[in-house]
Amino acid sequence: QVQPVESGGGLVQAGGSLRLSCTASGSAFRTKTMGWFRQAPGKDREFVAAISWDGSSTDYAESMKGRFTISRDNAKNALYLQMNSLKPEDTAVYYCAGQRYSFSYLSSRPNEYAYWGQGTQVTVSS
């Protein structure tokens, strides 16, 4: 099993940067494709980025490409999201999630992720 816990959210001005972290208990972390999702008030949960279990492949939502970078450190059971050039529309609760099955392909579909953290708030002021 994987139990993710996010950290690193906060308030930042437009154009600024934040680095989100996610630590996960359990030895299964290193076998799981992991993702970041976000949810703004009144909106559906939205895919942000995903990374394969070994870190060799990544995928991003179109609006995040070139601004966000997902990475992981399996030795530390840690997942990261570096966010640059932040915009007010990036304001949301950001969630770390692990896929249901080990060694899975990258996916942007929330229902393929079984392990979710509690989320961390990111607020970007204009």
C-alpha cells in the first residue's frame, strides 16, 4: 500500500515558484506510477502530471507543460512537483496519488489512482 502525504503549498504571487513534496509510507511506492492532480473550488479534479514507477517517463497536462516538472526519489519514497511561472488560475488544492496497480503505464485518469493524500493548498495572487 501507499499512503501519500503532501507538503509545500502556500501563498505565492503570480510569476513565482513553489515546490510541492509528497512522502509516502510503504515499500510499494517504488513500484507505483505516481501523479499530481488539483481541484479548484467548484471544479472537477484535474490531472497535472504523472511519472512512471522508475522515473523514466513523465506526462503533463497541456497547460502545465514547460512550467511544471514532476520528479521522484525512490530511495526517499518521495515525489515532487516544481511549479514555475505560477498563474492565478493555478490556485487549487493539489493532491499526490499512486496508481492502483504496480508497474502501470502513465495515466491522467483519476479513477486509475487508488491512493490519495489529503492535499495541500496552493494560492497564487495576481
